[in-house]
Amino acid sequence: MNKLLNEKSFRLVSANWLQDFIVHLEFGDGKEFDLDLSVDLNRIHGPLVDPLRDKSVFSKLRVEYGALVFPTGLDYGADILRCWCENGSVSDQEQTDLMAAQYLFLSHPSSCAA
């Protein structure tokens, strides 16, 4: 992960639907990414996710309080989205946790020391 990430890197300022399940994301540090969320949507199920398989529902995404929010109530935090963007794609929970831990250590090494 990029060692130059800071708090602005993890603030989502805008999101736009592009096509299929791909979103264009802009973060507070000015970096922009296109991220395909289909991998995540295909591995989870439930009342917040299943309706999003309809692109007309998925496309109604918005940013609220720095999170990517869908009309069903499903939301993604900017920190997770940025980790996925830096990684180049959506990752499983274990890989996402490792990336998030790496960011915390790089940005706050004294808070992780024993």
C-alpha cells in the first residue's frame, strides 16, 4: 500500500456510477479510482445486497458522511474502499484486514508498538 496515505486519503468526497457495478471514486487527497464492486456483491447476500444486482438500483449510489451508500442501506466505508483501490480490486476480508492494519501502522506507528 502507498506509504503516503493520510487522513485525506481515507475521506470519500464523491462517487459516480459508471457502468455495470463499477463506481468512480474521488478521495480527499485528490486521487481518483474506478472500482468494480461486483466481486463483493457476488459473495454476499441478503436484503441490503440482493436488490443491488439490479443496475437501476445500484446506480442510485451516493456519498453520505464520507461513506458510499446505496438505496438499500448498504454502505462501504471510505477506508475499506481506499484499501481496495490501492490494491487494484476488491479483496476478501482477510486481505482487507491486513491492508487496513498496514495503514494503521504506517500512519500511527507509536500506537501499534507494544
